Amino acid sequence: MENLRILRRRMKLTQDELADKLGISRAALSHYEMGRNEMNYDLLIRVAEFFDVSVDVLLDRESESDLFDNARVARPEILDIYDRLSRSAQDRLLHFARGMISGQEQ
């Protein structure tokens, strides 16, 4: 699962950090990345949702260029940043984002 490693590194996560977020051991994650073990269905879905990519991306059924063209891997990072903001900064960010959406609908 080379794309799993690419996604993890693109998010600037260590194996320990990603394993913790997924509730698995670092060794298990390492084995998935190296293709030694295969993820069960439930974990595959959780990882795809975490990175906001298709299961095909995780199973390396899409090329690396497709991965970088199509994956929206920034979502977890955006959520993490949002959670670190003060309540007032969160309100300002939401107001700004809603304004951007309104502008796109016109």
C-alpha cells in the first residue's frame, strides 16, 4: 500500500501518530504500508475516510499522479487547525467560509 505511506507523509504524520489516530499499533501500520499484511474491510473504510480518498487509492489502484490530482487529504489537517482555534477565531473562520460558499453559488 504505497499510497498509504504517501498519504501519511503528505499529512506530515509519523507512523506512531497515524497508528494512534486509527487505533492500531505502529507495527501493524508499518506492515500495511509495506504490503506485508492487508487491512480488514472496516479499517480500510476508516483509513479512506480519514484521508478523504477512495478505497481504490488505498489499494494502489490509482496511480500516484491520480492520488495527488484527486485526493483531498487536507481535510483532517483543516479540522485539526479549526479545533486549535479560539471560539472567536472559529466563528470568524466559519463566517469567512460561508461567504466563500455564497460567492461560488452566484
